[in-house]
Amino acid sequence: MTAPLLEVRGVSIAFGGVVALDRVDLEVGRRELVSVIGPNGAGKTTLFNCICGLYRPDAGRIAFEGRPLPRRPDLIARRGIARTFQNLELFRHSTVLDNVLLGRHLHIRTPFVAAALGLPRWKRDEVAHRRRVEEILDFLDLQAARHRRVGDLPMAQQRLVEVARALATEPILLLLDEPSSGMTAEEKADLVHRIKDIREEWGITVVLVEHDLKIVMGISDWIAVLDHGTKIAQGPPEAIQRDPQVISAYLGETA
Amino acid sequence: MIQFGQYVVGGLATGSLYALVALGIVLLYRSSRVLNFAHGDIATLATFVAFTLLGRAVPFAAAVAAGLLAAAALGAAFFFFVLRPAREASLLGKIVITLGLALVLSGVMLVTWGADTQVFPFPLSDTRVYRLGGVVVSEMSVGTIGAGMALMGLMYGLVQRTTLGLAMRAVAQDATAAQALGIPARRIYALTWGLASALGGAAGVLLAPVVYLDPYMMLDPFLKGFAAAVLGGIDSLPGAVVGGFILGIAENVFAGYVSFKFKTTLAFAIIVLVLTVRPEGLLGREYRRRV
């Protein structure tokens, strides 16, 4: 039994009396594709924010590759956790290419002087970075938009740019926060294939927060369900679909 | 025509000072939306530090470098020990905090160096002049314009051509996203504060030989730099430079041909005019944040 890649243990956080997460456990193994679902306000994004260090949990601990995570978000990113944002946090005034290149920032090792003077070492690094970026743009079919300003792109493409930028950091674990929202049915179908490929071809572990149950049921190894900050169920898609607690949580929302 | 050229050259010298001040203001505004009202006082403090060291027979370059370093350290420390702990404060709250720093600094300077004006020894002379086809340029002006241009060029290189500059631009646009990509936003903020403060200090050192040194020396240049920043577009670095030169030249030409006393009024009129036609400033592109 190998240790899980990501281990969330008893994580709780409250915002001014409102309990957003209540002793949540989550164990994700290497190369798994896992979804976290739940009604609005269930705490899904809060969980992501705790993992990424944007929020500090009041209680509980989070370990990655068997070691606790550092506090600062940038150091957590350096450990190999990348994410996308539900509300899109893009460099809107920069081009698609520049956004993705910024994802390479982590890997830029060249000293300033070498870069400023355009020394051979810098050129070599630059070529390697560009190659990686091209692969990612090809993979997500963003080549045609590469020189467009991100802010001018349709929503679906902006979401893909977020994925591209996250991939550029060469993560071990990728957290996707509602990547399909604002997409048409056709775009969603494409997205499903790409998420699968991210795991299959790139070998990246994926945790997905998603509203669209069709997507979730189709691609997840297993699913965790949050409701009012508590995990109410966990299991393979077929079991989750039949779970009475899950059904009532979702029906409760629509009722 | 020669007369006009004369005014323009004078304006270039003043303009490069305004541009330097404006650059520091814009640099901070871009990264954190904070308008730093202590910018002028930090600059004056840097000048006083250099002045004190010069009095102790420290070579000019070393004294100025120490002054700029002091300003940078003060700016970065202010971010780390005051603004950072108060990060939950509203933007307006933070701006008021910088106003507080301004008051504290001017108090400290009054106590330490007194309110008297001091003569700041400068290696370039105001009276030794060059002639360029009829236009007279003092050594001091040439030095000011040259130093200003060099610093602006350096800033451009830093922001546009280095990894550090890339990180600065990323943090300025979206700090959360930048952090998610592994960019240490806090360190970048501190560095930006240090850099902006040092730029202000450079403006202070270049200004001191012209206006004499006292704790309130930067009051007018700070307001002009601020105005230049707004004129150029408060979030645009090239805008700050353009705004600074336009303001400096227009002021000087107006003072020469029309009225010296009303030159500051003209600055105001130009700003109102530009902002009426282009609310975002000449080169500005105020980020519209999502609602």
C-alpha cells in the first residue's frame, strides 16, 4: 500500500461563524482522476483554496507526497500543485502565449544577466520553454488564438488558457475548478477528452470540481460529495448516483 | 525660436524629474493599487541620508548609493511591517496609512535635520553651461536629463526584459494567479516598494541642488509627479514618462511666455483637459476588474 499523493485529514475552516468545511478527509492516489461534487456553497472551492494555501484551515492537515505542504501559495505551487480558477484568474491583458509562458516561470533557471545579455545558455532554455509551450497549445487546440489577448476570447477558450497555463508549470497534481462552466455541449465533450488525456498521456493526477454531473460520471475513478462543508459520500460513480444522501442533497437544492 | 528651445530644454530637465517621481508612483499603483503619499518624503529622506554622508567626506557616488539603498530598505520594510499586516484594510485605508507614513517621516526629518534649507553639494554645476546652437544648457541640466533617461531605460529593461520584470507584471495583473504559478508575490511587492522608493530617492538627489534641501523639498515635485502619472495613465509606466515630460515642458514654456506665477495652474488645466477627452490618461488602460 503506497502512501496517497494528496492526503487531506480533518480539515475545517469557518468564516465568521459560517462553517465552510467541517472535518473533511480526502485521499487521492497517484494518477487518479477524482471529482468533488456538491450543491452550491458546499465548500468545494474552499477545499481547493485550502490545498493551494489561499486559505489556512482552522484545523486538520494536508500532506502532499507524504510531506506537509508549506504555507505560502507560491511554495505550494513549486511542490507541483497547479490549479485553475472557477472565476478565471487570467492575465487578461496579455496574449494567450504570454499567459502560458508565465506558467513556465517556475522553471526559468537562467540568471538575469545571462537572459539580459542573451547568452547561449538563455537561448537554450528559451528554446526548451517554447517547445513545451507549443506542445501544450497544440494539445488544447489554442494555436489559432496564441497571439490574441486573453480578455477578448470567448469563455470556453479562456478556461482552456487556464488549463494550459497550469499545465505549463508541469504539475504532479492538477486541480480543475469548474472547467466546463460557460461551455457549450460540444465544448464540454472536447473538454472531457482532454481531461482524460491529461491523466492518461501526461500522467498527471487530476482533482475536478464540477457541476455537470454528466461529465463527472463519465470520467471519474471515484467521486467525493460535499454538502454544507461535510463529506456525505464517496465512491465510484455508479454508487454515488444511487446514494440516497446524495440524491437528497441535490434534490434539496433544486426543491 | 531659440527662446522656445531654451524653455523646452529647461522643461526637459524638470520633466525628467517629474517622470522619475511619476514612475515610482505608477510602479506601486500598478502592483497594488496603492497610491503612496509618502513617496515624496521617502525621497527627501534618501536625499538627507546622502547629504549627511557627503558632510562626512564620503565620496559622492557612495553617498548617493547609500541614500537610495536607505530609501529602498525603508520602502520594503514599510510594506513588510505595516502594509502587509494591514492587508485586510480597504484600499482607501491603505492609502491613509501611506499618508501616516508621510507625516511620521517629515516629523523625523524635522527633528533630525531641522527645518532650515541646506545646500546640497553636487558635482555638476548650475552655472557652467554648454551652447547648442544658441540654446544654453547648464551642466546640471544635462546631468539631470542624462541621469533621468538612464534610470528610465534601466527600469524599462528591468520590467520588460527580465524574469523579475515578468513576475512583476504578472503580480500586477493578478496576484492570486501569479502565486498559483509559483511566483512569490509578497517578495515581488516588497521589491516593487524598494524599487519605487529608490527611484523617488534618485529624483530627490537630482532635485536637491536646484531647490535646496529641506524636509518639505519634495512636496511640489511629488504633486507634479502624481499629476504626471494621472496625465499619462496611472497604470502605465511609459505614460508616467510621457506625462512627466509633457508637464515639465508645458510648465516651462508657459512660465517663459505667459506667466511664471501661474505655471502650476497650467499643469492643472492640462490634466483636466486630457482627462476630459481621455479619462484613462494618455497611455492608460485602467484594468477593469470583474464584478
